[in-house]
Amino acid sequence: MPIFSMLAFVARIPMRVLVAEHEPMWLEFLCPRLQLREMQPVRVVTGEKAWSVLEEKDAPRLAIIDRRIPSLDAMEICRRLRRRGDPFYTYVVLLLPNAHRTEELLALEAGADDCLPKPFGEEELMARLEIAERVLDVDKRLTKITSQWRQMLDALPFGVAAVDGNGILRRMNRTFARQMGYSSIHALLGQSLTYLFQSKLDLHGFLQEVRMIEPFDNVEVRCRGGKGLAPAVRVWGRPLPENDEAVYEIIVQELR
């Protein structure tokens, strides 16, 4: 297949949309109209099944959920989604059994993005879908930028890591993990600097130097190492903005 034909084929792959609705009449109303917008409805009739679909690796990024879906409350599904901290966004439209303002406010507070009181017509549905697609398109572009930034950070020849006020590692690049003797970033997330830089391996008082409020430059230390190794490195440190979950950033360069 020619490359341009392949790209065109990929571009036509429809967006998957979770439709969690237990009333057959509304399923028959929603699904054909989603297909008209080149969307692929994923139909479920219980809240438990809806959550199972949302936990899949390639879960739909748009979910239409009936407020009265049985077995797992729709509000709880919204709360679980917002607590999960995904690197992508899931846009949720809740279908409400009435137009009470209190019910809508509760839904938005739980994490829904939009609410559609029943009954609603095709024009209103299409307008809400248009909004959802615009939001998800922005999120997709931001995710792409973040991914490119992540790749650039991982390609740096020096390690970069950020810690919170208690010295706990919150993020890092792959170079930093390798310098510390680990093959995976996830093995280090949640670890403390004191775990990585033990005082008996600290050549120049590094642990006393890191106060999370003052910058420092070019301190030589030895790492504990994930495989019992103790490589020598040079470390720089800088405080981060206070509104970030991490408050301090360190740069690590291996000594040759």
C-alpha cells in the first residue's frame, strides 16, 4: 500500500466513545448518531463494565454515562477518573434523569465535564459532542508536545530529577535512573535522596548541602547504586517554583 494511502487510512480511524447506558431506547438513539460523526461507540449497560473499559490500555477518551447506570454509580466513576492522574484527559458527559440544577452541580463537582438532562434532541447532542472533540483535540496536541519534551529530556547526556520538600523523588529522566544504577524510572519514583546518597558515600556533605531552599553547584558524591555500585558523580541543585509538587531539582553528571 502506498504511504499516502496508509496515512489516509490511519486518519480515518474513528474515535472510540464509551456509551454507558442501560435503556435500550437511548442506546438506539445515541449510537447511530455517534457513528454519523465517524465515532465508534463502545456499548455497556452497567457501571462496573464501564469502569472496566475505562481501565483498558487504549481506553476511550470520551465517555457518555447515564446517571442511573446500575452496579457502579456514575458519580463514583467520575471521581475515580479524576483521582487516577492519567497523562491524558477523559472527557465525561453525564446523562441526567432531570434538569435539576442541584443534580448538575453535583455531577460537575464529581468530575463530569458536561451534563445532558433527558430528554434531549439530536441538535443538542451534536453541539455537546463538538465541544468534547475540541477539548480532546487540544489535549491531544498538548500530550504530543509533552511527549516530545519527554523524549528530549531522556536524550540529555546528564541526569535530571526533581524532589518534594521531604527529599522524595517525584520525576526524573532515564539518564538519571541509569546513573543511579537502575534500568527503570519507576523503580526510583517515591525513593528518597538519602536512599540514593548514603552518608557513608557522601564525600563532601551533600546531604547537609541539600536544604531544598538554596542552590548549590558542582558537589562530588558517590551514589549508592542499584546493583551495589558506587559511581562518582557531580551534582548541581536549584529550587523550583512553590506551586509545583516538586520543590527542588538536581542535575547529575557522571565523572569519567
